[in-house]
Amino acid sequence: MDEGAWLTERFEEHRPRLRAVAYRMLGSLSDADDALQEASLRAGRADTSGVHNLAGWLTTVVARVCLNMLRARQ
């Protein structure tokens, strides 16, 4: 299995928790889903070879995407 497919599977495993984090930050399910889509794209482009805690790293990526979305609202 290549790294991209492996990362996609891990992202899908964590999706419910990541969606909950995004929803709490953004207050909208549609915005949360948009944030997850963006986070998935960013994660796919990143080098995760040095990541030891993938769940924490994915949470950080989602949180940063959400913060960017909140900043854009202003």
C-alpha cells in the first residue's frame, strides 16, 4: 500500500472526531465538512514520514484550517 492510500485510510478512521472538532470551532456542519476537505488535501500533500502521533497531527491540520476559515470571515 502506498503512503497516499495509507494516509487516506487513517484520515477516514479519524474523520468523525475531526469533524466534531471542526464543528465545535466553526459552528456549522457544512463549514466543518469544507474544513475536512481542505485538511484532507493538505494532509495528502504533506510529508508525514516524521509524524509520530498521526491523530494529533491531523487534529492540528484541521484546527489550522478552521482558524484560517474564521479569519477569512472577518
